Amino acid sequence: MGKAASNELRKIRALFFVYLSAGSALIAMAMLAAPFFLQSMQTLTMKAVILAGCPALLLSILSWFWHLQALQIVSEVED
């Protein structure tokens, strides 16, 4: 595979990870806000916050990892 084709493939992989990271970050923010919109503030329980917060935290960490992966791929692109 030529240098130009290899660089193009790396750019496509990097864009995939950037979009994956951005999408998962948006989903994580929506998951954190969901209990506050689905229940009234008076009946909001700690269980609902924890059940929404734990997966959202995991998704945020994965988003950060995927963004770092995209940065690592971009750093390998040769000009």
C-alpha cells in the first residue's frame, strides 16, 4: 500500500474515533440529565441518579479513550 493510501486510511480511522467519541459524550450527557427530566425533583431518588450516573461515567471514560486513540492515529500520519 502506498504512502498516500496509508495516510488516507489513517485519516478515515481517526475521523471514525472522533465521531465515536463525540457521539458517546453526547449520550453520556443525556444519560446524566435524564433522571432530572423524567422525575420530579421531589421524588428524585439517589438510586435513579446512581443508575444513570454509573453508565454515563463509563461512557465518558470510553469517550476520552476514543478521543486519545484518534489523536494517536493522527500523529502517525506522515506528510
